[in-house]
Amino acid sequence: MSKLFDPSWHALQEKANAGSEREKLRVRVNQLETALRVLVDKLDVVHNSDDYMQVWGIAQVHVGPYNGPTYIEELERAKQVLEGGAQ
């Protein structure tokens, strides 16, 4: 019987294709998790830097307090996700 008409062969092919797609997704998730972890870590470093804090102090003296958008809630959510505490 030709592979073209063999249902078990097609089932194996579909399973292999699904496995390949899962592997691609697994790799992509790992890449995204790594990128998010690096970004979160860098934001923490910058946010806690004395140089960064001085910039805001100087800006506040010259321009006034900052009333624009912030990223604190989003950063905390990202940290929770990375720690496995939020889905």
C-alpha cells in the first residue's frame, strides 16, 4: 500500500508535525522569557541607579513634577509572571 493512502503513516506525520510546532513554540517561549527577564533586570538596575535618580531630581527642579505614564504596574506584573506567580 502506498504511503499516500496509509492512514497510520498520515497519523505519524501529523504527530511529527505537531511535535515540531510544539518545539518551535517551546523555543520561542524560552526566548521571550529570557528577553523579558533581561529587560526586567535592566529596568531594576536603571530605576535604582543614583545617576538616574539625579536626572529626575534635576528635571523636577527645572520643569516640575512628572505626571506622565509610568511602568511600575507592568513591571511588577512581568516579575510575577517570571516568578511563576501569575498566569
